[in-house]
Amino acid sequence: MRAHNRTTLHFVCGIFIVAALACVFAVCFAGQAKTDNATDAKASTEKLDGNNKCYVCHPSLRTEELTTAHLDIAITCDECHGPSIEHMQDEMLMTEPDLLFGRTEVNKMCSNPTCHAPGGNRDAYGLQDHKDRAKAEAFYKQWLSRTRPNGRAITPDSVCTDCHGTHNLDKATKTQPEDAESADWVQLFNGQDLTGWQKSGSASWTVDNGRIIAAPGSEGQGGELMTKAEYQDYLLAVTFRTDQPIHAGIWLHNCESQPGPRIEILDGAELTAFTGSVFMPGKGRVLVNLRDDLLDRQGYNTISVRVEGGRIQVWLNGEEIGAVRTPGPAKGRIGLHLEKQQGGGAGQIQFREVLVQRLGQPQKNAAN
Ligand code: HEC
Ligand code: HEC
Ligand code: HEC
């Protein structure tokens, strides 16, 4: 119970800080923009629409803080990534944008003297250069050695985008829910083959390029991929990407005698519940996610679950869906599910990571 409260607290703090950051960013930049723009007619209003061409394929960035804070002062995607005409026109999606920044280049590019000029003789804008230095340093201390809701770990080498925004393709929050005291995550999928897993049903489960790919059988039939090991209380983080429409899921306590609850992965027309809902065979939905905007249809998504003493708490991409208590087996296998696809459609789903951390009494980590 105590562990659970802590999780909630961290989570709430995370959201609060992200929101606060967004405000600070916007205010600060807006202030700076006033002086800059007085003499700079280049920042015309036409630029404010300048990101639309990129949002077509990167819709999640429309509301992302790094993007919006800069757009408020008329700095569009092009300014950081170049016009990227070929990238936009490449139907095969093989051409990269003109300018890309690896982790090691982020601080340098942000610390450009005309943007976030560092003080002293420093070559990067440091925490001590922040307007509210105490706040920035307190934030650093609070998160040091832990993973933030944007999926980035804070270390002495952290870069701007570790603390600011969710400006990444797969905003996978790998280790949400947070547990500061233990980092004993076990990867259930080894990235190479299906060791430790058992297939059933007619869907095909293959491994390609570090992903588990589930595709329906010839008439759209579904199937399961179950761990051989059983789990009782645990944290789980599953990262996936789907076609639309899709009807898939994640079993939490699956037994031969009783299927147990299943987190749903759902997308398509005329839905009344969305990804992150919890379904109990024979009972129906016991937790309903009504928010359609949490799923990233272009990129990877992470479902995180805390299963403890019959209580299930679910997050999608770091946003809490809710918690539910449901009767069912006290332990069982973890499984990936592909539902029979309506009309025999060929909806596929790819899983990139299945991470588990057992809670409570130390048990042998039977990952395989
Ligand atoms: C026609 C669709 C499309 C448009 C328009 C588009 N992108 Fe992309 N972009 C993609 C796809 C697809 C990827 C790769 C996604 C993946 O690998 O998950 C991508 C990846 C990227 C990446 C990361 C590349 C990498 O290798 O890490 C950047 C940066 C990027 N886009 C910037 C932009 C900018 C800036 C614009 C607007 C000028 C833009 N994109 C417009 C489809 C598009
Ligand atoms: C360890 C986390 C962390 C890192 C790394 C970090 N920041 Fe910040 N930053 C913060 C926090 C926290 C605030 C909010 C301070 C406040 O509430 O006033 C902030 C605020 C800002 C602001 C608003 C005004 C100001 O100067 O305080 C800007 C601009 C900014 N950061 C830019 C950057 C840039 C550029 C980098 C990379 C060179 C960077 N930050 C790296 C945590 C960080
Ligand atoms: C202020 C500069 C800036 C602006 C404005 C900006 N980006 Fe970026 N972008 C970056 C940096 C820096 C990175 C590398 C971030 C990192 O790895 O931490 C990046 C990374 C990316 C990535 C790759 C992330 C990944 O997971 O590999 C995509 C996609 C992207 N940007 C798209 C866009 C689009 C689309 C826009 C406009 C809607 C945009 N960016 C606006 C600076 C910017």
C-alpha cells in the first residue's frame, strides 16, 4: 500500500512539473520574443501555421511542450530541422529530415549563443544559467537516478530534452509506474526469438528486427502468446505499435482454468472504449478508458500496469487510466493477445518490449 501511494505521488508530481515547465517555457520565451521581435519582422504570423505540414505525420507534436513553447515565439520545426522537403515527400519514408540531433548534440544545439546562451565560460547552458536556478537544481535533485514520465532517466549527463518536453518519437515511458527503490526490471522478450513464450491459436507470432509481430490467421483468426512462467504481484510495461483498426490485448493472470483480466488494445471506428480499458472474460469491461487522444497512432505506445493483491492500475503513455479491483486468479501467466479481426482484416501489432518487475516477496525471476 505504501509503495502504491508513493507511485501515485511521483506520478502526480511528474505531471505537475511537466505542466509547470510548459508554462515557464512559454512565459520565458514570450518575454524574450517581445524584445527580439520588435526589430525582427521575420517572425510573421504566417509562420504560426508553419508546422502544419509536419503535424500531418507527427500529430503528437502538435501539443508537445518543446514544439509549442518555440512556436509561440515563431520558431517552427524548419528552424531546428531544416525545411526537410525530401523527407516530407518521400513516400517510402526512407529520407531523414535535413537536420537531426543525436543525444550528444542536443545541449550544443540549444546552447547556441542566439538561443540559450551559457554564462561564464561554459559551452552549454547549465542548470546554473537557468533564470530560477534553485528550482532547476531542486528538480535535478528530485529526479536524479530516476526515470521521468517522458521515459528519460536523469543523470549528471542529462541533456535539455531529458527534463524538457516529450519531443521523441516513441514517448515510451518504459519504467512507469515508478519505483524508486528497486530497478529489477526483467525483459521478457529477448529481442531475438520467443524463448520463454508459448503460442496458441491461429494468429502468427514472429520475431523480426527486435519486434514480436502478431498477424491474424488466414481468416482473420486470433491467438495468444503466453509466458511459460507465472506471476503474482508485479509491475509490467509493454511497448507496442499497431495498425488501425486493431483489437488486441495483454493478459495479466492467465490460467488454464480461468483466463483472468486482460488490458485491451483497441483502435477503429465506432468504439465506446479505448486502449487501456480492462476486460474480464464472462463479465465484460471492468475499467473503461474514454480518452481517444492518448494513443499515438504513428509511433510506439507504452501500457504500464501495477498488479497487486487483486488490484489493477493502468497507465497509457504515462497517463493514468484508472484502477480497478477484480476477482480472478491470484496469479497466472502474462500473455499477448490478438483478437479475431472483424471481416478478416489484416490488422497487425508489433511489440518491442515486455518488461516485468515482481513485487513483494523475492521470488525466483523465472523469465524463461
Ligand atoms: C509524409 C509523412 C511525414 C511528414 C509530412 C513529415 N514526417 Fe517526419 N517522419 C515521418 C516518419 C514516418 C518518420 C519515422 C518514424 C519512425 O521511424 O517511427 C519521421 C521521422 C522524423 C524525424 C526523426 C528521424 C529519425 O531518424 O530520428 C524527424 C526529426 C522528423 N521526422 C521531422 C519532421 C519535420 C521537421 C517535418 C516537417 C518539415 C516532418 N518530419 C514531416 C513522416 C513524416
Ligand atoms: C535537470 C533538468 C533540466 C535540464 C537538464 C535542463 N533544464 Fe531547463 N529547466 C528545468 C526546470 C526545472 C525549469 C523550471 C524552472 C522554474 O520553474 O522556474 C527549467 C526552465 C528552463 C527555461 C525557462 C527559463 C529559465 O531560464 O529558467 C528554459 C529556457 C530552459 N529551462 C532551457 C533549458 C536548456 C536550453 C537546457 C539544455 C541546455 C535545459 N533547460 C536543461 C530543468 C532542466
Ligand atoms: C527548438 C528546436 C526544435 C524544434 C522547434 C523542433 N524540434 Fe524536433 N528535435 C529537436 C531536437 C534537439 C531533437 C533531438 C531530441 C532528443 O533526442 O532529445 C529533435 C528530435 C525530433 C524527432 C526525433 C525524435 C526521436 O525519437 O528520435 C522528431 C520526430 C522531431 N524532432 C520532429 C519535430 C517536428 C515535427 C517539429 C515541429 C512540429 C519539431 N521537431 C520541432 C529540436 C527541435
